[in-house]
Amino acid sequence: MPKTAKLRKPPNQERIDLVETADEAKQHRHHFTLYPKFWTDFNDPTVLKWHVVPFDEAQRTNIPQVQGVYAFIVKPAASASLQPSYLLYIGETTGQTLRERFNQYVRGIANLEERPKLITTLPKYEGFVYFHFAEVPPGGPTPVDIENNLLSGFVPPLNTKFSGIVSKVVSAFT
């Protein structure tokens, strides 16, 4: 019985593979601001009940038809014991419901028309994106107030509008 010849990569193939992998990986690079001072200064007087669903069109009916705040978070499922997550975006739903906003994002993914920075990023993490949401009861802080407060503590990489000192700090290095 003849010996099977080992398949060898052509010369420079490893280098080509590395270049292609590095180029692909660049598409997944995000600039995160992890600033402990923002966390310790963060004051969240609003108690919200947060819910989470996978970001999937099938989840539409699980999103309530009320105003609120929401966040997109990527959670890799690479390890059962280590569960990192990455906050990408925080938003609010003034003038519409959480379900309407969720539907806009689902449609945006298909059409790539609305909110291009977020809409072009979410598909890169399909199966790992989660939609966190909380109803904002009437009579208290508005969804805009709560969004601004959350942005001041967390500075998600896909948000672009910040207020106060956070805006000045972010614009100083971006």
C-alpha cells in the first residue's frame, strides 16, 4: 500500500492566511472607553426592570409596546464559565414604542438604510447580539434623561452623542 503524501501549504501561504485573517479581524475592532471615574461618578437614581432577548426577528412579539430605553450587547458564547459581554449601544424611544424601535433595527439590517454605524455592525455578530430593554414609567425621568445618564457612565462605542464632561472627554481623543 503506497504511503499517502503529506499535503504541504505552498510557499508564503501561511503569510497570506495571516494577512487575510488580520484584514478580516480589523472589521471587528471597536474603540471602547473603559474609564473607572465615569463608573464611580455614575449615579442612577432610576430603578428599571431590564429584560433581554436575542436580537432576532422572531422576538418581535416579546418586545412591549411602551416607551423605554434599550441597549445592544454582544455576548460571545465561547465559554460556559467565562461570560464576557460588550455594550455597543444605548438608545431611547421617545415618540415610539420599544417594539417599533426594535422593528426599525430589524428592517434596517435588511435594508441598511437606518443608523448606518449600528446597522452595519450588528450583522457581524449575528447569533451573539442581545437586545436589552426597560420600560420607562410615566411621571418620572424621560427616556432621553435616562439614556443620557446611562451614556455618561458607560460611553458605548457606537453611540455618537454625549453630553457634559463625557462629550468633552470623548471628543478629546476621537
